[in-house]
Amino acid sequence: MNDKLSPVAATSVGVARIRARESTRADRLFEDPFAAAFAAAGGDPAVSSSTHSERLRIALYVQVVVRTRFYDEELLAATAAGCRQVVLLGAGLDARAFRLSWPDGVRMFELDQPEVVEFKDRVLAEVAAAPRCARTVVPVDLCADWSTPLRRAGFDPAVPTAWLAEGLLVYLDAADAAQLLSTVTAASTAGSRLVTEAGHAKTDLAALGADSAGGVTSLWRGGLGADLAPYLRDEGWDVEEVRLADLAAAYGRPAPAATAGFLTAVRR
Ligand SMILES: C[S@@+](CC[C@H](N)C(=O)[O-])C[C@H]1O[C@@H](n2cnc3c(N)ncnc32)[C@H](O)[C@@H]1O
């Protein structure tokens, strides 16, 4: 089944594989009971992790598990603080709608390429998964007009929203990442929040021995890189940076050499 997914779409299965592995650990940072089904349905990796150095493999693993736990906490905090819409940009096989306990009235919108949305919902139907909030999938190209389909799906820009761009921006070039974030800004009333990677992942992780042909990093276009935080500040967001190494230490995991971290932003 996975050979039908394009390489970028198949990166969602790669993340699910990591979440499935983490979920079996006694000291797991989260439990994702759906990740194993996604990994099994996804078949063999489309991009070969065997081309990655051991240091890069470990760094990718730690980055995914730490960010999963951190974004779980951030999104639950945002909804506890009053955000009643959650939008997952490049949702991939994110199962937060199914595995987290959401306050009443939360509406979640999951945006990804049609092929990913179809694959995900087929697997979820096979395991009879039931969402724990109102969930709407919106198949889109995030480099085209996605705000019109989002609004048609019921999204209300007047409602404070928690936005998540997890493992997404690095797959876009700078112009597409900027356009996407400007669209997010235009759809965000005061008090809305955004969480995402800090933007240095390409340089940080690639330095760990990547860039062999066929590796996942060959799909990375870099997003806004180091310009991400200044860009968001200029757009009207209060931005804080959180270092991955600090979070990893707080969660009791050895800190990787990579210094990539995360941004939390609140719309002024
Ligand atoms: C590494 S996966 C991350 C998925 C999910 N956020 C997670 O962390 O589990 C990247 C996702 O971004 C999606 N994506 C990349 N470019 C996209 C685009 N132009 N339009 C829609 N989705 C896109 C891919 O289809 C894929 O599901």
C-alpha cells in the first residue's frame, strides 16, 4: 500500500513507525495505539533509513518523540485556555483526535494531501477508531489555496484556534512556507496559538550525516529556516523558542547533539 504513496506523503508513515516503537517502551513519552496499524498498512519504507547515519537515526527518533509529547501538552493547554478549534497542518497520521482527551466543544481540522487523508481514514475505519472531539478531514495542497476548503469545512476565523505544523515546514520552500504562515495569520483571531519546529532542523539534522541519495533529508526544502521566528514576529505573533535539548532533559531522555527546537506563538 505504501508504494502508492508519494515520497513526501510516505514520510507520515515514517513518523508513525517511530511512534509505534515509542509506544512499546516502558518509559514511553506518550501512547499512540494507532501508530502500529498505520505502520503495518504502510508497508516497507519509501525512503530508505538505511542511508541515514546512526547519529541521524537517533536524532530523528528523539526529535519525533519529544515533539509529539511537547505538542500534546501545548495543544491541550491551548484548548484548556479557550481555543475551541485545532488545525493540524500536514496532519499525516497524527492520531491526537483519537488518543487525547479534549474539552467539550473542540473541533479539529486535519489538513493533508488527498492520498494521505484517504490512507489514514481507511486504516482508522479498519480498527474502528472513534474520535474524542469533532473531527473534520480537509484534503488539500498546502501550497495552493487551502483556506477556502477549510472555511467550507466549517472553520470559523473568529474563534481562537490552536494551529500545529508538525514535521511540515521543512518540506516546503521558503516562499511556500511564508505564504502558508501568512494564511494562518489571516485566519487567526487574537489569542490563537501556533506551535511548530524552530526551523533549524534541516541544517541541524543534516549535519549529523544525512544527504545520501534516498534518505528522508533529500526531501527537505528547508522552510523559512532561521528566518521563521522573525517572520512570525513581524506577522503579529509573540514567539518563544524552546530548545529540544531542554525538553529532552525534562522528559528524561538523553539530549541529542542536534540543537533543533520548537516555537510557541500567540497571536496579538
Ligand atoms: C513528516 S509528515 C508529518 C505528519 C504529521 N504532522 C506528524 O508529525 O505525524 C509530513 C506531512 O506533511 C504533508 N505535506 C507535505 N507537503 C504538503 C503539501 N504541500 N500539502 C499538504 N500536505 C503536505 C505530507 O503529506 C505528510 O503527511
